[in-house]
Amino acid sequence: MATEELLSSWTVWARHGARRRNDGYYPGAQSAAVTLETEKEAGTDMARASTSLAPKPSWFTPKRLLAIFCVINLINYIDRGAIASNGVNGSVRTCSESGVCTPGSGIQGEFDMTNFEDGVISSAFMVGLLVASPIFASTAKSVNPFRLIGIGLTVWTVAVTFCGFSFNFWSIAVARMLVGVGEASFISLAAPFIDDNAPVTQRIAWLGAFYMCIPTGVAVGYVYGGLISTFGWRWAFWVEALLMLPFAILGFVMKPLQLKGFGPAEASQPLTAADDTSEDQGSDLATRGVVGNESSKSLRFGALTTFGKDMQLLLLNKVYVVNVLGYIAYNFVIGAYSYWGPKAGYNIYHMSNADYMFGGVTAICGVFGSIAGGLVLDRMNSTLPNAFKLLSVATLLGAAFCFAAFCFHSLYVFLALFAIGELLVFATQAPVNFVCLHCVKPSLRPLSMAMSTVSIHIFGDVPSSPLVGLLQDRINNWRVTALTLTSILFVAGAIWVIGIFMPAVDRYNEDAEHPAPLVDKSNSTPLLTEKMAEPA
């Protein structure tokens, strides 16, 4: 009994002592407790900090990046297909020998344009594209490329909206030029982003999926233009602008990504004096102003010098030059096909639904051809010589089938042969752009894509649409016009044959000419981090 009372008293005393220590009765004990608690809190804060600095899984995964870029590309080319469709483009006002006149329809009819002016409208957006593409590619070295895409898509949305409000030939021509300015940033920078974030064994297939949207978008544009024309051709542009608006906003709100070979754009810091306690502040401010002006001039001069050196490297790259020359001849034909195809089909084969017929064939062949080209090159071992082999064989065979198609008078034979030809021709989309990306250093990829785009348009589909329109105005025979145009595909295939025998080195893994500084990129490159964590 005494033992139990002693234990009970000891327990009460211990609890009372612990309470007094917690209440600060023993200063030494309180100090030790505070120190221990501080250390625990510090450890917790450090753990939280390390957790926040560690790369976190992002909703913006590589596959979602590909999907977003594909949708943007699809909308771009739906716009091109819509303006070429019979529903939106329309027809010119005609008068018979007896004096009976039929009113025109669509853009061509409302603005009373000739075929040559109509061809100019189809190519007008290229002017803005050609001017702005090198600018966006060079600016990517000082401004985050992902933000540049957001700026470009905003310009595109505004310009397409204005197309719907155009009132004559010149107003819609200017609006189409601004559409090209908006598209320039995307076409220069999207492919390098995809190339960086695609699994290595599926890189060409991903590029094929992206470039699949070109023929598919044009084809959907034909059908879309035919359907929406019941509400008026202007609605085609207004709906396109609404579809692109969310992606323009996304370019500003998503985490900015970095490209291989580029460091994060440094924020411009204001110049400060070395000694804040300087007595002559006015003199200090004047000195800083002079230094700032000299610095800005030096930066501008340095940017021009860098651009000149980069351009020299591209022009001296024989593999790049041969690839782009073949691409120019190829795009001369494809650009004219995309614009004049429905009208040629309507006049040669009397297709009452030429928009839907051409749209369906092009969409199916574009999807399967583009993806098949990427998959085949991945299976062949994606090297530059193999890419040229695929380019030349697919183009020459495709040209043969397309040429034969226009020789037959049967609509069904034409559709069968033309579908096979388009399937082969569209298989070149991924390989040709793979060569543009991998025959140069990583830091030159945006400029490589920009100058490739500039070249294939300024020498390819910019002159081809009005020239084909001019040829048709002269000879007034759509079959001869189509055969003449198709024969140029043989030239493209022959040029790419030369590339097979040229010494070529894949330069994707070479160090960039302007190495990126080693910095923490956890907030700016969620895709690269996540891609390393996921199995290919």
C-alpha cells in the first residue's frame, strides 16, 4: 500500500514538473524546448523548400503539347482550305453570248475579281509570313519562344476577324498579309518544340502527326467552307477566329518552355551605380543613360551580326540547300493543288460536290500518308540519307500516279489513282522537316524552319497559285493546266535523289553555338523533366 502511494505521488510530481517546464518555470528547459522546436520548424521549412524546388508533374505533358500544336496547325490550314473552297471563294460573274449574265458568288463574285486577283488573295498571307518568320526566329534567342507563339496567335486571331469585315480586294489582301504575320511565329517554333519533347524512337512519327494537319486542315477547310457558305462567306473567318482565341490566350498563361540550344531569356535589369553612396547622383544618372544607349546599340548590332552569321551557315550547308530546293518544287505543286483543286475537279469531271470530294480524298490521304511517312522513317533508322531515300521514292511514285490520274476521263479512275498519288506525296511531310531540323545545330533550328518556310512559299506556292490562274486564263483547259502543274513533282523527286549521295551528319546532339547557362529550369521546362521520368 505504501509503495502504491509512493508511486502515485511520484507520478503527480512528474506531471506537475512537466507542466511547469512547459509554462517556462525552468528557463533552461524552456530555451532547450524552443531551440528544439525551432530546429524542427527549420527542418520542415527546408523540406518544403526542397519539395517546391523539385520538378512536379505538370498537366502540360509532351503528348498534350503535341495535341495542342496539332489543333492550332489544323485551324491554320482550315483557314487556307476555306478560302479556296467554292463556297467561300465562290465564282466570278459571267455573261453568255446572248447577253444573259450570271451573278458571281463568294469573295470572287462580291469583289468582282479575276482569276489572277483571286490567286493573289490566296497568296497574300504569305507576304506577312515571309517577312515575319525570320524576325520571330531571331527574336527567339532573346524572348521566350513559347510567348512568341502566343503573340503570333493573337495577331492571327485579330487579322482573320478583319477578313470577315473586308469590303474590297485590297482590304482582304491586307488582312491576309496580317494573317501570315500571325502564323509566322508558330510555324518557325512549333516543330523544334515537338522535336525536343517527342520520344526518341517516335520522333519522326510525332512530326508526321503534326504535319498531317496540313493536308487534313485544307481538306476540312474545303468541306467547312462549303457548309458555312449557307450563312455567308464572312462567317467562315469569324468562326475560325473564335476557335483560335483560346489557344492565343493559352500562349500567355501556360508555363513558358525552353528549346534545346537556348537559355532562358534574361530579364533586362536596370543599370545601377557601383556605389549607392555617390554624392553626384546627377552625374551618375547621366553616365548610366549613356551606357544604356551604347548597350542597346551594341545589342542591336550584335543581333544583326548573329543573324548574318547564322544565315551564312545555312546557305553553306549543302544538305540543307538541296533539301529546301526539292521542298520548293514540291510545294509549288501542292500549293496550287490546294487552291485550284476543287475548281479543276469541278470543270474537268463536272463534280457537283467538288469541295466535299476533294476534301474527303485529301483528308484521308493526308492523315494516313503523313503518319505512314513518319513511321516508315522511324523503322528505317531515322538518318538523313534514309530520309532522302524516302523523299525521292515517295515523290516520284506519287507524281506518276497523280499525272496518270488526270489523263483518264473516268471520274472513278481519276479518284483511285489520285488518292494513291496523294498518299505517297504526303508521306514526305515528316522526312523533309526532319532533315531541316537535324542537319543544323540545335540553336539554328528555328531559323532553319523559318527560312525553309520562307523559301518554299516565296518560290513555291506564292507564285504558283496566280501563275496557274494566269495559265488557265490563257489556255482555258483545266486538264492541260493540271498535267503541266503535276509534272513539276518529278523535278522535286529528282532533286531529293541528289541528297541520297551527299555526306550528311545528324547534328541534333552537337553543342549549341551559344551555350545555355546552367540554371534551374524546373519552372520553365516541365515537359523535359516529365519526359525523362516517363518511359519512352
